[in-house]
Amino acid sequence: MSDGQRMDDRLRAAIGELRDADMAKTPSFGAVLQRRSQVTRVRPQWGAWAAAAALVLGIVVTYRATRPQPLQMPSEVGALSSWTPATDVLLRQARKHLPIQTPRFGA
């Protein structure tokens, strides 16, 4: 028997021991079903639902009463968007002196 096979056999034996220990602790299916039927369900009280609804309503009303107003654009911003610098005239003048066609040499 090789070392690998001996290790496999030891590992299988260890896993088998763990499985047996788990099976000893596991309750039977019938016991689980019986325990489930004995558990009583707790129904939520209407008062708790009403308190939760009142809390949510209070939060919404408070938020709407105290929320900040939406920002409005100041008139200066509109004026800045239409502003043109004085040096634009210089750029237009410089474009007038640019050649429109490619010069021909030796013609």
C-alpha cells in the first residue's frame, strides 16, 4: 500500500467518525416536526403597526416642512454666460489677414 493510499484511508476514517458524531447529535425528523407544531406564532399588535405608521408620517411631514428650497440661478450667472472678452476683436482682425488660398510660387 502506498503512502497516498494510506493517507486516503485515514482521511476517510476521520470523516466517517465526524459523520457518526454528527448523526448522534441530530434529532429525528419526527421530533423536528413535533417541535415546530408546538411553537406558537406571535402576531404583531395593531398598536405597533399604528405607531410605525405614525412615525413614518411624522418623519415625512417634518422633512417636507424643513427641507431646503431648491437653488435658483443668480442673475449674474446669466450675465457671465453672454460675456465676450474685448480681445475677440483682435482675433477677428488677425483672421482677416490670413491667406485664404495657398500661395503659388514661380507663376
